[in-house]
Amino acid sequence: EVDFGQRTVPPITQGPGINGTNNTMMITPSYGLSTTNLRVALRYVSSIGGGFSLGCLIITIFTLLFFKQMRTNQSYQILIYLCTSLAFFYFGNFFVTAAVGYDKVCTAIAVFLHFFLMSSVILMLLVGIYLCVELILFKKWWTSNVTNMVCSACGYGVPAFIVIVCLINNTSGSIYGVNASGYCWMNRIWADATFIYPMVGLLGLNCIFFVIIILNLINMSTQDRQFHLYRVIIPSAGLAFTLGLPWLFSIVAIHTHGTTQTVFSVIFTTLSALQGVFIFLYYVVFNRVARQCWLNLLCGSPLPTDTRYTHDKVTSNYPTEMEEKSNIISSKNNETISVRL
């Protein structure tokens, strides 16, 4: 086994950095739990929560793919890619301990987890970019083809490049392998450089996009502000909270010790294991359009006729000011094309 040091950043199978460089028994002052017992408890939390998340993500992906009313929203198409990456990650997470005795398999599992974790973070950023583009540029050029191209190039291409660079430098298992806690993951230095720090930067960019959206809402009419509050702000805030907050706890846990580290490690493991459940609750259970689609499929209830608001908000029959501006721009473009012809 390869010893990577005391505070290697692991996948969600445990809290980051809570284990020493060996398996000796250490008593945690506030809980009276040994490090080994705490590691086992967190592993159970991760496995059980990850199983629920995997099931919830499969249902969410089916909902977004099967129901046409959900597919019309481009941000939900990006969400399909995001949920797929998370689902593959949770699936690979089941094997982080079972593959420990097999060097090549363990390396493959570590690469698998690294790729889909990076993919998830990048796709979360793409959701924020799309919502910002929708609000400012009216998304006329952002079609399904653009979504597929951007998600494939950025959501999968960039992580593939990063993983390839790591594999080229993975001489004698120096990057991917068994960490000090007995899980298939990465060397701490490379994990910081190729996942933790980029992830923090991408979360910061998402915050910038969120501020831009808020500033644009301030200058809108009341009707436009209400419309985009339910269509843009709530979905982006919910997704950023679900996927970003657990990793902030992870960063705190990495740079603390003792009881504080243990507490934040437990919070990180629990929230990370339940990310798929949170996404399912927000985008399926609490989503008005998704609920009506499922009721139509199971009980024959009427399909939703207005999908502009998805979270229990009554819409107006009149177009918003932003929609009118978008229609004016579209009409001018059509007139220009007609004159040229």
C-alpha cells in the first residue's frame, strides 16, 4: 500500500483528513470514539446515503429525459449531464474499499472518481453560466445543440484532460492509489492541485455569476423580477447550496485538527452522501411541473400547460418586459433577413 500522508483529501467515503498515517487507536476527546470506529461509521453513512442518492439521481434523470415539459428548459438539459456524472461517482464510490487489494483496479477507481467529481463541479458552473446568459442575452443562440456541445467539451473534455495529465505523471502509483486511510483516492498534493483548488475557483465563479444575476434583477420591473426570481435565482441558489456547501466543510476540515476537524468531517460526509437526494427533492418532489407530469403518468391527471414557473408560482397571461424585448429583437432580426433576401 502507498502511504500518502496524514491529510489526504478523500472521496465522500470519509471525512477528509480525520485519519492518521496508520490504523492505531486514537480517542476523539469530545465523542469518545476511536479513529477507526469513526472511519467505519462514516463509511456506513457514505454507503447508505450514496445508495439513496444514486436511486434518487436515476429517478431525476428519468424525469428530465422522459417528460417533454421538463426538457424544454436548457438548464435542465445541463442538469441531466450533472446528475449523470454524480450518479457514476456514487456508483464508483461503492468500490473504494473493495478494490484496495488490487493495485490496478484501485487506480482505475481513483481515476473514475476524480473524473466524475471534476465533471460535476464544472457542470455546476455551466448551469450558472447558462442562467446568466438567459437573463442577459435572452438565450436565443443557446439551443439544445449548444448545450450538448458545451457540456461534452467542458463537462467531460476538461476533466479528461486533467486526468490524462495525472496519469502521465502517475509513476509507481505516486498520484492514484491507496491513501493513508485505506481508500482508493489521490496523493494530497495532486488532489489539492487538480481538484480542491480548481473546485474552490469554480465555486467562486458561480458566486460572481449569482451576483451579476442579482444586480440585473434590481434594475428590472416588478413583474420581471418576480418571474426570474422563480426561474433563475431559486434554482441556481438551490443547486449551488446542494453541491457547493459540503465541499466548503471539507476545506475547513482539511485545515483544522481535533474535535473541530471531526465535526466538520462528519458534516461533510453526511451532506456529500445525500447530494443526490437533495437534487431529487428540489427538482422532482418540490417541482410543480415534475409533479404534474408524474401524476399524469401514474394517475392520468392533466399535463401542465405553463412551464415557465416550476416552483408553485402562478404565472401571468401577459408577457414580461424581458420577453417583449426578446420578441422585439427577434422581429428586427427577421426583418433584416427579409430585407437582405
